[in-house]
Amino acid sequence: MPITLTPITRRNFIRGSLALGGSAWIKSHAMARQPTFDPNRVALLADTHISANPKQSYPGTKWPGTPVKEEEHEWVNMADCLTQSAREVIALNPRPANLIINGDCALSRGTEAEYKEFLRLVEPIRTAGITIHITIGNHDTREKLWKLLPFLKKEQVGIHADVLELPHVNLILLDSGRRGTMEDKQLDWLAQQLDQRKDKPALVFAHYNPLPTRGIRPIRGMKNGKALLKLIAMRKHAKAFFHGHTHEWQQSVEGSIHIIAQPPVSYYFGKGHAHGWVDMNLNETTADLELRCIDPVQKQHGEKKQISLKS
């Protein structure tokens, strides 16, 4: 079962707003008018990397072998980035009915303190009526997150995979875990879900990149990524695979499958590279993606990519 955070009621929103001193901005936007929601619009986020300390910043450009000089690292405040992303998503008209966070919600190893802060920061999204879907990344710890989600039933605890059925497309959310592997059981489940839903195109999501990347910081792919892509490619109605983990906004094609590397909401690896979220709009023939950068003057802000959904 997936980790799904459903919208919070208006009554709970008011109670939560009083408890969270920094959410006054949401009142005027979320409660001044009745919003409309578009089931064919989905906000795509990845790699939020939230710390227990909302004031903490992190230099994503600081890693072994980095070409960036010690004094030139660019520090990013992760909480501020998620807050801004939430504000921008909520301001959309119409609002997306769904939002996907494709792994690595936490900064370190998914502590309870990190998840408490993460849940606090995404609460305005839920109070705005948007449903949040979460996949598991290598910085996440399922058990710690489960403790803070008392509404989860025992049968929902385990591998987090699900199908989000939208009017034009099915979105399949997979669990690539903390080590970038998928057991045969989950691959079999994916094959079954694809075979049962041939009436609409399918887009597949998981945190890990299926193949090694060629970005500023090369990263190994999933151990069974080739098998996963082969399984997807065997179904003509399956069109794309979306992943995070690489902290790069890229598009490539492997055979018939589009591979979309989502940008990080938080810190980036290449100095001056884009970070932010993606506005995805779906119709009968295409999935249209638009990059929304945290820094609107970033040269890639507003960059668009398109995936054909035709058979």
C-alpha cells in the first residue's frame, strides 16, 4: 500500500494554523475563495531532504570529487524550498488534485524529528485540499514515518506501491527502498497492474534512477533497473519512468521509454543548477511537464518537456 496523506478538513486546518505560527500566508489563499481542482494536473516533487532544524542549510555541491572550490559552495535551506514550492502549488488555478513526492523526504536517515518537520511543512498542501502521495527513497525510514501516521492500518504497512487512476493516465508508484532494489514480488505486481490496465497510458514512478547517470555527479542506477525498464517496455501503453535521487532535471529515452529525472526541491549537485518542482498536465495525447525553479531567474525556469501518450 502507498503512503497517502489525504486533505485536512477546514476545522482541523484552523486548529493547525493556530499551532503553526508561520502559516498565516495560507489563510488568505486557501480560505478566501473556493478553489477548483484538476484531476489531470499533478505536482511532482522529489528529494525534499527536510532536516529536523528548519533553519539548517546544506551545500549539495560538497561531495568527494566535486569540482566546486571549498569557498564557492552554495548553501540551500531545505525547509524554505519546500515552503516556497508548497505556496506555488497552492496558488495554481486550478489546483492539482494530487501531488507526488518521489522519495527522500528526509535529510539524513529518516528520523522521527525530521518527519515531524516534514509533515508540518506539507500540512498547508493538505489543508488546501490536495492529496499527497509519497514514495520511499534511500534517505527514508518507513518505520519512523509510520509512527507519525496513526491512520495507517496494519495491512498498509510494508512495501509502498500503488496505482493512481486518473482520467487519461494511470500513475504507478513503486518502492525502490533504501538500496535501489526491487524484489521479484514487486516486479510481478507491476506487470500485473500494467496488464490489467491496458485501456490507458501508464507512467511509472520510483525514487531511484534505473540506469547510471551522466550528470555532474555520476550515480549508479538500480541493481535491477534494466530488468525493470524491459518489463515496462514490453507493455506498449507504458510510456515513461520518473525518478529522483540524481538531483538533476533531465530527460532521456531508453528504447521506447522516456526517462524523466526530477529536479530536487532542496539542494542540487552542480553549482547553479536548477532545483524546484514540476507542473505536470495530462491530456489524451501528451503529458506536458514544466519546470518551476525555486529561483525564478534561473535559466531553466519554465523549461518544458513533453511525453507522447499515443499508442
